[in-house]
Amino acid sequence: MNFDKLKPYVREAKEKKVDAPRELPIRYLVAYQIILVVEGEAVIHAKDRDYRIETGNCVFIQPNEPHSYTIVNNFRELHVY
């Protein structure tokens, strides 16, 4: 998909792969974030809850929402900001 055609609605899109096991630190983003899980499993830690996500899941994170990840299985995701 050509994400350039979606501007100004999509600021950036990138694919990321992380090998398990791994902890990713807490981060804050100033834009809305959509995550499509292409492969693997992870746990997102946000607010007072944990969300298990796996292949095929789509996650929507609001701006300035602190969140971190625990990668359970080798994980590949598509980020759209």
C-alpha cells in the first residue's frame, strides 16, 4: 500500500521486527498510532491493564498514552502514525 497517498492523515508508516524474548521501554507518542500485528505475540502494558496481542490483531493507541511491550514470540508489526 502506498501510504503517501493517505497524507495528511498518515504521518508515517513503518514495519518493525523484534526477536523474543524482549522488553521494550515505556514510550509516549504525540500522534495517534495504529498497530497491525503481522506475526508473533506480545503483551502491551498500558495504564493499569495488559493487552495480549497476536497475529492479525489491530491496536489503536491514542496520543500521549504511555505504553510498553513484552515480546512473547518473534514479533513483526506495521506501525501507522
